[in-house]
Amino acid sequence: MLDVDFVRSQFPAFAEQSLKGQAFFENAGGSYTCAPVIDRLTRFYRERKVQPYAPYRASDLAGAEMDEARARLAGFMGVATDEVSFGPSTTQNTYVLAQAFRQWMDPGDAIIVTNQDHEANSGPWRRLAEDGIEVREWRVDPETGHLDPEDLNALLDDRVRLVCFPHCSNVVGEINPVAKITARAHAAGAFVCVDGVSYAPHGIPDVGGLGADIYLFSAYKTYGPHQGIMVMRRNLGEMLPNQGHYFNADSLYKRFTPAGPDHAQVAACAGMVDYFEAFAAHHGVMGETPVATGVAVHDAIRSHEIKLLQPILDFAKTRNSVRLLGPAEAENRAPTVALAANVPGEALAAQLAEHDVMAGGGDFYAVRALSGMGVDEARGVLRVSFVHYTTEDEVQKLLTALDAVL
Ligand SMILES: Cc1ncc(COP(=O)(O)O)c(C=O)c1O
């Protein structure tokens, strides 16, 4: 069983006076930051804030810490160190990637995008149509928001080079079967680009095991600093045209991140793994390899979240005034719950704030998903999202507030 007191002791926000009594349910927008990340960030700015990789001590430590972050995250995800890179955000990472595909593909080639994705893994790819690339849309079921892998079969043929889809949508919440979808795309000769932003906070996945060619997530929603993390598998990364400086083309991790990186934040990402390892050690689930530890942490987090999530879904089902988007069974989804009502989601969030519940309302840049399900885009949805540091008491507080507001 997850020791939530231990977990919360790792997040300074819970000891922060100004946040006391506030139940945080907008984690899908950005999580609280764990202590090791804040400590590393502070240490970097105080002791190592110099140009890294030069032959003097402060610089050497700075560069080594940046390398450590990449190596340890790669270990957790079951990929090679140079297959991991950092960018300013996931959205910036996909824009750079789309530019690489634009140069690599020929007119008449095709890509598949979904209308379940956040715009970050949709718009940049759709713009390839400007260069004669055929864009095919894999659509959600308008009732349920479900993305049916059977529907993908009809879209795949030998012209498709890339299939872009989310591990989990930030409004539907349903967990898509990444390994199965990837296997189908690969069998048809296509690569896949998976947006893991809404999934990774619920346990960093074994990306190597899933088989995805590109896997993206955002550290600031996964207890870390404001960075986009990108896995680019070697065979694809070496084939796509380099987007960085020409003389860096031989470094896989520099090929798709043309900007100079935010050194301090990159280094601080090692703190995310410090936290996950401390979590594993405390709960007695340390694995024999980093990837095994990652999987064990993921499983412990998921079972806690599933337990807390079901009452929220059950409550939503009993209310005629709201429509629950996505599955009503907790094990099939992330604890990111969007509710559509006859009033704007933002107004409902404001009412929840009066009950000391922090939630969000709007379209969450998932405009295509909302319109694909017939939700009024202007009204948007109320979204309540939590992670493993959330307690049963906070869920109870949310339910009481929802009962008053809906
Ligand atoms: C599912 C999903 N994908 C992508 C993004 C974009 O991430 P970033 O803010 O790092 O560009 C978000 C941000 O909300 C998201 O929820």
C-alpha cells in the first residue's frame, strides 16, 4: 500500500502555509515539484551556474549533472542515454520533429493523426499538408471519446510514414494500448509518435518495452522543472534530417533540439529519478534494473490512483447535469476527469475554488477532442485531475464540493 504521508513529505508544497487546506485537482495542468528537483535546481544556481563541460570544477559538475539526468531517465524508460533529449516544452519538441519529417517525407506520403490528441501532437503534423503530405485523421467515437485500434487498420497502407497518437488524452483520460497500436503501425511500415504527457505523471513507462519510436512527455507535469522530455529511438533519429547545428549531427540527443538547453533545469531533472528511487526504496519495490524499478513505481502509483478515482467516476455517473468524458472504470483511465455541463467549465472551477478545491475549466487545448465528442467548445469542460500524492480526504472534499456545485 502506498504511504501517502511519505509521498507528501517529498513535496514542499504540502508544507507551504499559503497552500494549506487547498485540495489540488489541476495536476494535469502541472504537478507540484518534488524536493530533490527543487534542491538540485537551487544547488545548480548557487554552485554550478556556469557554461557546462569546460575543464574547471564548477563547469565539470554542471555538465556531469546534466548527463546524469539523461542517463538516469533513460534507464527508467529502458532506452539508451543518447536517445533522450530535452526541449523547452513538448509542443516545441513536436514542432521541431514535424520540421524533420517535412524534409524527410515526399509529396504523396501520408501521416495519421487523431482528433483525441492535445493540439501539441496534432497541429504541427497537420501542417505537413502544406507540403503535399496526405493527413489522415483517426477519429474518436463521438459518444465515448474512445479511439478504436480497429479503425486504424483502414487508415494504414504503405504510404503511411508516421502515426501520431496519445498514450492518454488530457480530456478523455482513456489509456490507449500503445504497444498494440505501435505493433500495427510497424507492421504497415510506419513509425509512431506517442504523446505521453498525460500518462507519465502516473508512472514513467518502459518506453523500450512499448516499442514507440518517439515518446514525449513534460517534466513539469511529472514532478520536475519546466522541460519537455523526448525519447527518439536511434534508427529513426539517425535517418531523419538533423535539425541542430551541422557539426553536432553525430550526437543523437542534439539532432532535434536546436536551441541551447536550459542547463539548470536539465540537471534538475535528475531529481525526478531521485524521487522515484526514494519512493521505490521506501515501499520496498526497488527493482534489479532501473527499468524494473520504474515499472514497480508505476504499478504502486497506479493502484493507489485507481482506488481513489472510482468514487469520483461513480459520483459523476449519478449526476444528470454533467456528462463524464471517457471511461467510467478507473482501471481503464488516468485520474484526469473532464465533465461537460450546461455552464462553462471555468465558472464551475471558480465555484470549486470557493470550496478550497483547485481545479480548471476550458478546452485545455484539446479543442478537436471536445468538438469530436460534440462538446460545446466555448463552454469547455470542468477538469479535475489528481496524482498519487492526493489523499482520500481530498477526494472526499472534492466530492462534497462537486455535490454543492453541480
Ligand atoms: C496531453 C498533452 N500533450 C501535450 C501538452 C503540451 O505540453 P507542453 O506544455 O510541454 O508543450 C499538454 C499540455 O497541457 C498535454 O496535456
